[in-house]
Amino acid sequence: MIIISNIMLVVSWIFIILGLIGISRFDKLYSRLLTSSKIDSAAISLILVALMLREGFTEMTSVLIIILMFVLFTSPITNHLIAFSAYRKGIAVEEEKND
């Protein structure tokens, strides 16, 4: 289980690095929000599941499950609220034009 946990941790680090590269490449706010939302959810999920595998079935596993559920429910909501407030402030959702 330790080996699987280590692999999951390395994959989550790769997700985080690729997400940072993706965020820096996009120039629109909404594209950056989408990238950060997906990468955060995927990386945090992998990290928490890897920690659950390391711990086994203990009280800490139930705490990690609660944290995972909280993150999976609140991350999309917070990104939606940020995008909604940006839209209400007048930051336009522009489609890119292909020339």
C-alpha cells in the first residue's frame, strides 16, 4: 500500500505542476479559474486518498474522508462565486476569434 500511496502522491505533484503551467499559459480569468478548479480538486483528492491508504482504517481515515467530501463540495462552489462576481463586475466572457 505504501508504494501505491507514493505513486498517487507523485501523480498529484505532477498534476499540481501541470496545473501551474496551465494557469500561467491562459490569459483569460475564466480559463484560469477552470484550470485551477480542476487541478485543485484532482490533486487534493489524490493526496487525501494516498494518505487514507497509508493510514489504513483508523479514526484518521474518517477525518480524511470528511475533509475530502468538504473539499469536493466547496471547491466548485467557491470557483463559481469568484466567476460570478467577476462577471457582475463587468469582466467579459469573450470567445477567442480564429483568424
